[in-house]
Amino acid sequence: MKLKKFFFIALASITLQFCPISFLAFLTSSPAIADSIAPRQKTEADKLMEQGKELYDSGQRTEALKKWEVALGLYGQIRDIQGEAEALGNMGHSYRELGNYVKAINAYNSSLAMFKKIAESGWETNANGLVYYKTTITGQENLIVASNGSGLTIKIASTPNGQSIAVSNIGGGSTSTNQVRVTSTLGDGSVSSSQCQSSSTTISQGSYQSSSSSTSQCHNSSSYSRQSSSTTINQVLSQRSSSYSGQSSSTTINQVQSQSGSGSSRQISVGIVSNSSAQADILANLGIVYGKLGNTRAAIDSFSRSLSIAEGGNNPIDVANILGYTSMVYNNLGDYQEVIKLQERQLDIVKEKNNRSGEAEVLVGKGDTYTKIGDYQKAIKNYQQSSQIYEQLKDDAGKAETLGKLGRAYHLLGEISQARNYYHKQLNIAYKIKRPRLLANALGGNGDISLSSGEYQTAFNYYSQQLEIAQVINEVKEITNSLINLGKVSHKMKKTEEAIEYYQTALNYLQNREYPYEEATALSNLGKALLEQGNLLEAEASLRDAIGIWEDFRKLLGSKDNWKISLFEKQVNTYNVLQEVLVDQNKPFEALEIAERGRTRALIELLLKGLSPAQQESAIADYSKLSEIKQIAAQQKATLVEYSLISENLLYIWVIQPTGKMEFRSVDIPQNAPISELVTASRQFISARSRNDNNPTSDATTEPSHRLQQLHQLLIEPIAELLPSDEQERVVFIPHHELFLVPFAALQDTNYKYLIEKHTILTAPSIQSLALTRQHRQRVQNLEGEALVAGNPTMPELVLGLKRSRLDSLQGAEREAEQVAAILNTKALIGSQATETAIVQSMQNAKIIHLATHGLLDDLNGVGSPGAIVLASSEQDDGFLTSSEIMEQYGLPDTTPLQAELVVLSACDTGRGEIKGEGVIGLSRSLIAAGVPSLVVSLWKVPDDPTQELMVEFYTNLYERKLDKAQALRQAMLTMLDGGENPDPVDWAAFTVIGEAE
């Protein structure tokens, strides 16, 4: 980085010499007068300062430091306080860049103390800055005017025509705006020490009558006695400050009247140098150093003080820089909500000032934030914008940094080839421009790619080089990441002992430093390594500590639902490993508590949106306790079956019966038949048609059903004896990961009997969610409302990228809507009546909502929440009711939930979405968050005519035969299956009840 401007203030010099005593000692200690005391030392020191700056900007930090150390000594000899303060500040920069953070802090604090002492003396503007005014008048007079915030101004001038000092009040006699003029007319430009010491003239506040004589050339305030030449500047300033009190004035003297010996006057211009910017800069740099040391609280305090000063000045770019530094610290703390606020404010400033380099830096910072929370597409967008700016500015360092960031984002998206390309480009530039921090980062990125590609030794070599450079520059975060990376690759190389040592070294290094993300990562990885080593107690402790940190991160995200989902995706493995550790210790039901603790956390928080954060945390902790889990099973009058997919080859299953009895099973999954492949194959067999396709494909009729039997063997057979023998009793399945896509109703045993023939089936995203959907059922059960039924709306135009299309009309959906409406004693909205606006307005107070139309899996809004119901468009809407729109209107905090007790989405894929650690992110989740206790949704593209038949049968069972929702759907499925016309599971097995049966 280049040094900021604050410490390189060029002050024009004058050729006056005054005795360094009493009142004038302050002036002779200022950089404005130091030239006249010791012009050679001053000139040499200033020259060294400039040389140091050039060396620093060229990357020669050590050589720059040497120059500034010599300059500091010279400034000290001539008692140039301002020069010393500036030199110390620059030395702090060098120490910081060299990684000597303790010396950097000492230098910054010393510099800050000097600037503060000057400011506290009262010689400052209302922005807390010391102000010097000076000029040379036609080569005849040399003039200095120093002004404080209360309006006190001292003017010193020399002319070749006299040898006296005149002091007069030019402030009009007001104590609040008192000004004193001191005019020195010196024949030879000098005053001897003995002459000054013989003076005893005083200056009294309010007014002063001129008193001049050949023996009285120095004047001193009556508030303090004349001092010897050894008086320190701080003593004089302290005494001076107590001598004058007055309110701060915002008035700046823009013109000063100079009186010559003949009494004539002329206007002179004024130049200003402020130390407030210097103080802000020092505090900001202190914050940077504290941040690098991991002392984030001290860093935030320094940045806050710096920002307070900078905001009182007139340089918005300084404010933007400090906002950027502060956001980096909050990023390390995981307070991403605060980070985004700071970055948005920073971006507004740099854009307004057309600061392109600053804009690029802010965009990089925003990209980092989105990377941290797992929103990689937004991260890439910001990085690309930044890269374009750096390209235009021909900034190689900025370009290299952005290339590395893009590499990481693409790597996390799984696009290895593209990531490798970016990292290689970054590495080449880093070598070329010789920036160690960039080089360390590039080496780490290339190591990550090698690790993902199975090139473990190459990865180890990259990480080792990364660590070596990080240690040279003493970069805490880079050192920690290097150690964690070395631990990961050692683990992959089956060197568990070495991996543990690397992780423990990283954790030791992080002690007393606040880098929670890195700490949690190291703890999580250490826990997994300790598990493999067989050290279960230490593994459990490490993993619980990691989870504690991860959950602290969540608290900082407030109501940012999408952020919570993305962030948890990066944390979910910690919960899985802890379950494994607990099971290995024969604590399977403690493992169930952890499984629940890691399920649908963001959704549960939305369902608890009326509570404070502390109440939410307490409620979530209670819901995941075994006692509460047993109570939920009893309330539901159902057997709960929870799955946890620990790895591709290991599955845990818990069964909780209504009586409170609990059982656990661990299932080894064959390596040649991983769950993900079985689920995909079964879906390919079963879901060969869509809502507008009533003709089965050859695949649907020729593919054997053994995939469904294999899934039954893995998911049902281990617990079959624990399930109720009465087919009317409910079984609630709580899937995990890919298991959300399993059509449980269609799973077949070895006798080709479907599971729906033996059990009444529901699903739920988590056990905790059942407690809350029950509360919502109690909330809505006595509310008034009519049914809302819509079918076959006039299809809007769908635009995906450059492709435009209009979805097919659904005649079966239209007939379905009319028949369902007749059962519910209402009128269906058909065709152009079924607009998005009309549906949304009617949804608010509807008791039952039934929508028969197309469903889409696409993330139309690009916000990470896929899924949409297709309706008719109007002038007010596009016709696509998305999951994010439902969430925004009814599901988020400060919104009113829906009053519906049942929502049926009779459309394709309405129960699907993006599967994450949080669960299925899509339409069903949005409606649960919106307060709907019971949903009926589909797991694949459903055919039109059979769906019409199934739905009419479902409502007949529900309202005429008075069955509960789960039994009504089961009987509808059995009717279609037993009737012989629709034996294909694609016709009847797609739909499932989520949530409450009653």
C-alpha cells in the first residue's frame, strides 16, 4: 500500500529565529518556525521524510524505516513536535508492513500522543486540528498566524526595518473571540537568549496595551511565569491551554491584515495544515495492526475513534477508508449484517467522489462477505466488477488480488478448471510484482485446487511455501490458514498425527486473537482427525466448541434468512461429525439432539419470529432436547423416523414412538450403491412424465423397480419392526439431504408391496418444526375464511436467459379446480381471472388454498430460493408467484402470517427445491415459514389427468368422509392403485403431506 497523505505535509519555511522560551516556545517548536531555528536540520529531516516515502512506496520498507528513524532524531534535536509525530507515524507504517506489530503499536501511540497534546493545547480548529497560517509578503515580511478553535490568533512578522516585538488585541475585546497579535520587527532576524530572559511584560486576557522597548522583546502570559529554555513543549502547551478558555468557533480566518512600518495594510492568502487528519490516520493504522494481531475489540475501538474524527473533517475518502477497515474486522467476527451496512455506505462515498480505485476495493470487500456466507454467485459478480476497474486502472496488485478471489469463489462452486486458471494467473502476477501477501494467498489457492484434485503432495508443497511467506510477513490470518491447510492435506495423506499437530498449532496461534471463523474451522477439522485417531472425548470437546462458535455467527445475521441458509451449508459437516463421535461413544440419543440442533435452524427462527433473539435461542435449545422430542411424538400421535446421512456410506436412523420409546439404527451403505445414485435412479424410473404429458414413456414402463426395493432395504427394513402394525397409525418421516427426494409411499418391499399400503405417511423438515406447525394449527383452526381455488390460469411468457416460451395450457387442472371448488362450496378462478395479484390478495384471508397449475423449480428472482407457482400475469405482476415473494410477504419478521390451515400445490415439483444442510429450500419451506400448518406438495413432474383424479379423491376423503389429511391422501393413493387403471407410481405417489395431519 502507498502511504496516505497525512504524514507528508509540506510546510513552507520562514527565516525567523526566536528564543525557545515562554510563550514563544510553542511557536518555535512548531514546524512552521523550526526552519528559522535550525534550517539545516529541518531541511535534512524533511528530505529524509520524502526519501523514506519513495522507498516505502517502492516496497523497501526496511530502508524507508531507516530514513525515518534519522529524521525522527533530527526533529527531536530542533524540538519539531509535528515532525516527530509524522516520522513516528510513518515508522508505524513500516513496522506494520514488516510484521513487527508491537513496535508499530508503540510508534503509532507515540505519534498519536504528540498530535493529541498539540490539539489539547487549544491550538486547533473546531475539527480538532492544529492550524498554521503563513505566507511571505513581497519578500519584505515573513508572517505566521496560528489560530485556535476559540478564535485566538497570534501573528508574528519580521521586517528588516525594526527590532521590536509588538503585541496587540485584534479580537475586539470579546473573551469568546479573543485574538492577540504579536508583531516582531527584528533588524537582523534574531533575538538573543539573554534579551528574552530579561523580559517581564505580560499579556492579560481580553485586552493588551502595546509595550515596546529595547530591553523588552519577549512577552509572556500572566497565567504562567517565564520559563527557562529547557521548558518542554507539553508543559507550555498545558499552561497555555488553562490560560485561555472559550467556546469553539467554526470561523476560519481567510484573510489577515499585515501592518507595515508605514501603517499600510494588505490582504494575504492563508494556507492550512491540520493534525486532525493525522490523528484519524494514526488511529486507523492502529486499528489495522490490532486487527492483524487478532485483537478485534481494540481494532474496532481505534476505527470508531478514527471515524469520529474523520467525519468531522472535509475528506469523505478518509471516511470511506475507515469504513472499509472497520468492515474487515466485523467480517472476521462474522457480523456480516454490519459488514454489508458499512460496505454499502463506503461504496456510496467512493462512487460519489468518482474514486475508481476505492470502488474496486469496496467491491472486493463485498465479494469477500458474500463468499463467507456462501453466496458465491453474488461474490463473483462483485469480484468481476472490481476486476474490470483494476484492468482499466492498470493496477496489477489489485488485479492479482481479484483473480485469487474469483478463483476461490469458483472453487467453492465446484468449478475446478476455472478456479485453477484464475489461481495460476494470480500466482504469475504475484511473482512478477513481488508482493509477499499476494504471493502467499496465490500459493494457498493453488494448494486448494491441488487438494481438491487429489494431488496431495503438490498441495502440501504449495501450503508449505504459503506458511513460510506468511511467517515472514507475520500475517496472523495467513499463518492460521496455512496451518489449517497443511492439516487438511496431511489428513488426506493419512498422516493423522501430523494433521492434529497442524490444527493444534493453528489453535495455539489463535489464542487471545479474535478470528472466530478460522478458530471454528480448525476446531472442526481437529475433531474429525481426533475421531479417526480414536480420541473420542477430545474430539467431542473440539466439535462442541466449533458448533458454539458457528452458532454465535448465526446470531449476528439477524433476519437475513438467505444468509443463514448459505452460512450453515459451510458448517453442517461439524454437526455430522459430532453425531458420529457420540454414536461411537454409545450416546446415540445425544447424537439425535445434535442432528435436530442442526436441522432447519433458519426455518425454526422464522416460525419463532414473534420472540426476541434470546427467547428464540432458548426455545430452539428446548425443542432439540430428548424430553421435548418425546413430547412432540406424543402430541402428533405418530411414530417419528429421523434420518441422518453422515456420509455416502453411513446412515443413522432414529425411531421415536408415541409412547416415548426410542430406538437407533446405524446402516452401512454399500460402496457400489451410494444413496445419491439410488435416489436419482429411482426418480428417473418413476418421474418420466410432466403435468401436460399424459402418455407414459418407454422408460417408465420398462425400467425395473428394484431401485425402489433397494431404497426400502436401506431406509425401511432396519426399522420395520419398530413401525406401527396398524396401517391407520401415522408415520412421520424426517429426511436428510438427498432423502428429501425419496418417494416414501412408493418404496417396495421384497413382496412388491408399497409402503403406503402398510402405513399412513407424512413428512416434516425436522422434529422441531412439528412443534411449531402444531402451534400454527391451533392459531388458525378457529379463524374464519373461505376457500381459494385456482386452476389452469392463462399462462404467462417465461423468460429464462435468452429463451422465451409460453407454458402449455392444462385442461385437466381446470377440471380439477372446478370439481374441488364444488366440494369446497366456492368458485374457481380460471384463465385470466387467476392473476398473481388476485391470488396474493385472496391468500391473506383464505382458509383453504388450492392451486392447480404449473410449478417451476427455477430461481426466477436469483435470490437463492428456487420455486414458483405459475399464474396469469397482469399489469401489476409477471404471473410467477415465487417462493421468495411468499417469504417476503408472509414469512419474514414483521410480516403477518397466512390464515390458511391447508395449502395444496397441485403442480409439478412443488415439494422440491435446492437441497442444503438447512433442508429443502423452495415453495414448501416458504409456506411453512408463512405459518401454514399443513401442505400437500409434489416430488416430481405430475401428469395432468391422474393428478385431477387424485386431488378430487383427496378432497372427497377429507370433507365428505372426514378423514385427516394424511389418511385422506393415503386413501386417494390406494383408490388409484387398487382401481387397476393407474398402477404406475408416477400417477399417484408424487404427493406428500408435510406438517400436520389434523
